[in-house]
Amino acid sequence: MQSSHQAPRVGVIMGSKSDWPVMEHAVAMLEQLGVAFETRVVSAHRTPDLLFDYAKGAAGRGLQVIIAGAGGAAHLPGMVASQTPLPVLGVPVESKSLKGLDSLLSIAQMPGGIAVGTLAIGKPGATNAGLLAAQIIALQDAGVRAAVDAFRAEQTRKVLDNPDPRGE
Ligand code: RP5
């Protein structure tokens, strides 16, 4: 799936459809900040050939950042990072048995020499993956930079305008 008529700049992939309720928060942030993206299921274990094809072709297709979410034995972000020079942001999806601690450690504990930027478990991690991807794109795109600045200013204003924790 592609976000708009613009060529996608961020690839949002996940190991399973079951990851979507978390990963949709990365997509929501990219949409809010006006960053074109594509999204699809790519499984490290169930579709390994697709993983290699996707990762090897990503830079050539114009992608600039890949966000990869997975749960449990979460090998997707690391394996994608091994096959592309693009920055890869890993989102640990909460697992049923170990609450995502397994996902977090699988993604974070990369061997030195292949980098994955690991975010928090679940929704905040997915949200921040979208934000961080936009901040990377913003280094060379003034429009996205303005959108990130506006988002942060609005977030700050909402806190400062509502100092009473008992208020609505
Ligand atoms: C991982 O296994 C996926 O990223 C998902 O978080 C987890 C469970 O997948 P399903 O069995 O729900 O498809 O590869």
C-alpha cells in the first residue's frame, strides 16, 4: 500500500498482519507530517526471499528510511539492515507470552557493525519511529522540517495550556 501519488520515501514493514494495530501508529505519524510511505507485510521467517528482495531493492526504489516492526523472535529489522545501506528503525511489537521483552531484546542486541535504531515496545515506539523517520527526511526537506517543528510546538502548547492535572 502506498500513501499518496508521491513516490514513497519511508518503507513501513512488519512481520505479520497481526502487527498492524501497533504499526499503524508509525503510519499515522508519517501521514500527519506529510511523508510519503509504503507499507506491507514482510516476514523474516515465513517469506525470507521477499525480505531479501525488499531490502536489496529499497534504496534503488527511492526509499530513504525503513521502519520494521516485529514481535517475538523479531529478526526482521536486523536482517533488513544487513541487506540495505538505508537507516532501519526497529519497533518491538508486544508479544503475548513475554509482553514484548523478547521482541525488544531481539531487535536491540545487534552485533557491532550492522545498525538498527531500536524504539520502545508497542505504540510509543511505532509513533516515535514515524517521527524519527520524518526527522531524518527533514534533514534535506524543508517542508517536512516545518511539519516536525509545528508538531512539536503544538505538543508543547497543549501541555503548557493545561497545567492543572485535574482538568479535562
Ligand atoms: C512475528 O511473529 C510477527 O512480527 C508477529 O509479531 C509475531 C506473531 O505473528 P502471527 O503468528 O500473529 O502472524 O514474526
